[in-house]
Amino acid sequence: MAVEIAMLHDVEKCSACRGCSVACKQWKNLPADITPFDGEYQSHKDLSSKTYTLIRMKETMVNDKVRWDFLKFQCMHCGIAGCALGCPTKALKKEETGIVSHDNDLCIGCGYCEINCTFGVPHVDPVTKKSTKCNLCEDRVAKYIENGNDKKYMPACAKTCTADAILFGTREEMVKIANERLAVLKEKYPDACTYNVETNNSIKGGSMMYVLPYKPSVYGLPDEPQLAPSLGVWKETVQPVGKVLMGAAVVAVAGAAIVNTVTGGGKHGGDDHE
Amino acid sequence: MSNEKTVKRFSKFVIIAHWTNAISFIMLVLTGLPLFLGISVPDVLQIVHRVFAVTFLLPTPFMILMDRKGFMNWTKNAWSWKKHDFQFLAVFPLELIGKAKNIPKQDFFNGGQKLNSVLTIIGAIIMVCTGFIMWFKELFPKALVQWAYPVHDAGMAIMVAVIIGHIYLSVGHPASRPSFMGMTKGVVPESYAKEHHGRWYDELKEKNEI
């Protein structure tokens, strides 16, 4: 089995310099996404087909003082990924490394991933009609593993992070660091928690993990991330039963046609009916 | 059968509406089924699917404007279920292999055609509503859009199964094949009307229409 990797955003260390966003643009060769200034420090309100990662900045007034909460928002690379389950052409796939990869050649831009993502991450590009999202620099990660976990090849955002807030390594390492940091944070922040580290929810955690000083909802993340309940019904019941039903109809008429040909049944326009 | 006496069954408006609906439906299945089966197809089919979604809608207003009587005859008849309709359905599997005996006299639409109509009407409403939600997804809550997909797929599977039977009975099945003429020329052989739609035939006799 391939090495399972993960990324960890240690939110308390983040200075919101947005170097990660810039590094992402550079490595992915993405154009600038010019957004209007609407009185907030956060540069981009949401991800787009040209922006795969951004820093969420939230201002909260606490005792007449501004408190900043930062979060590197991007694809969570869920353990069970709604986008991949919803994808009809298997263009999106949860890899053994933990990366949710995207095959541009298989993608037909149907947008089922947009609808079924727990976090609203993928965006279909209006021009190319292809779905887009962070793939955790899959190409770099392949080199990382190939070269015996050489940190030189970690994803562009992690490599550029000046505050050591974005960490990258094997999942095992990252889980260990996350829990150590949680123990430290807990002394100062009673609500501190990890995110996507535990795999006991319906998305089974994720390969993009966080250590958060406050509750996930403070950062605009669902406290209890949920895989769309419609997905299970759709993929496990509706589609298999639907295929059987359509197949049964074909078999029934083919059977009737054969029986009628062989026996000459009903040939006389139903003369024998009445 | 060439010089056999015929009786009028459908107006030309019914025939136009039926074939507009049929072609739209087939195109909708051909452009939609690949996604259901997980086959990668050019993304232009998503646009073709929407074009035929619009033509699929046209027969209803067309019928209401052009031939309200024909439209009401079908919709009313489809929902009137009597004992003889259920009796028809009970012996239908035997009828399918040409072995049915003593089928009770049927209305203008027999029990099977009524079932086909009911499933088609309900199915079309479900497909149009869920399709609208999927097309204009930004207007609806995310959970509703998510549920629209499995419902659209389920509706498609049921309607395809129904249409496979419908097509076989109209062009393949020896006993009911003469009915196909009703949807092309608008008439059916008098003998066919008598044998397959006895109650309708009796009504026509009563009214001295044949």
C-alpha cells in the first residue's frame, strides 16, 4: 500500500500572509481572480475555478478588542468524498495516498461534484467545462513519496508557509503532531479541537486536517461534517435497482416476443379473447 | 386487413402531441442514460438534454390549445379505474405471451393503457420538477438539489421500463400491433376495436357512429 499522506493547518500559527494562495497560483499556473474590495481583509470570498485555496479571515469583537480567526480553506480530501461518490464518470477518485484526485480527461463538467461536496469546494470552470479543485499537488506528492518522503517535494502551499502553520508529511506523523498541538492549545483555549483527524464521522475524516483553537463553526466549517444522505440512496439503491428494472423490462418483452414467435401466440389479433 | 373497415380513434393533434413527446423522451433517455450508467460522453449532450427537455413540455399546452376534448378524454379516462381494468391487469402477463382467455370488455383505454398513462403522467411531472431543480440549482436549497438527482434517476428507470413495454406492445406484440395504426393514421380496424375495447365499441354502436 502506498504511503498515506496528510496536510495539517495549525491555525494558531497562521499569520494570514496568504503566501500559500500565491504559491498555489504559481505552481498551478492559475490566473489572478480579481475580486472587488468590499471592506474586508479576506481577499476572495469563496473558492473558484481559478482559486483552489484561500485564507478565511473572520473578525470577532471580544471585550472591545478585535480577534482574528484565520483558516486555510481548500479541498478537505475527505476519507469518504461526496464529490467522488457523486461523480458519474469516476473522474474524481480517492487515492490510496489520501488525495482526492481529478482526471481532466474523464471529467465532463456535469457539476455533480459541486452538489455533493460537503464543503462546497469543487467548481466547474465556465469556459473549459471541467471541474477544478485542489489536488494537494499530486504531482509533487508523487515525487515526495518516490524520494523517500523528501520534504523538498511537499505541496507548494506547505513549502512556502513562512509561519510553519502548514505542515505536510505522512498521515501518521500529522495525526501525532495534531494531537500534541491540541494538548498544548487546550491549556489556553478550552474549545480547542482537531478537525478531520478523527475518522468517526460520515466523511471519515480527511487528508486536510486542522488544529483549531475554537469550534469549527467559528471558521465557517460544519461542526459535524455530513456526507449528503441522498448519496447513499442514489448510489446504493436507486441506480442498482433502476438498472435491474430496465433490464427486467427488456428481458420480459424479449421473452414474450420469443414465446409468441415460437408458439404463434396471439397472432390472430386476439381472436381467442372473447 | 387492407380493405377492412376502420374506426376513428385519435385526432391529428393527439398524434402530433404523442410523437413530439415520444421523440423528446427518446432523446432525453439517449442523452441522459450515459450519466446514469457512468459512461463518459461529450459535455454538449448536457445542452441537447435541455433542448429536448423543453420540447418534452410542449405537447401539454399544445393539446390544451388545439384539442381540449382529446386531451380531456385521455386524462379523464386514465384516472377512471373500474373492476374490468384490474381484471385486465391480472391476466396481462398471460396476454403478453398470447395465452389470455376471457379478458373482460375494455374502455377506450384498456387497463394496461391506463396504467401506462398514469405512470407517464406522474413520471413526467416528477421528471420535469426534478429536472427544473437540477437545471436552476442556484434557486433551490442544496439538500433539495441533492435529492433531485436520485429522484430524477428513479423516475427515469421506471419510465424507461414502462416505455420498453409500451413500444413492444405497439410494434412488436402480435395481438396489440394493430393499435399502432391509431397513432399513425388515427384509425384502428373495426375488428380490433371490438375485440380489444369492447365497451368503447358498444358505446360507438349505441351512438350509431359505426
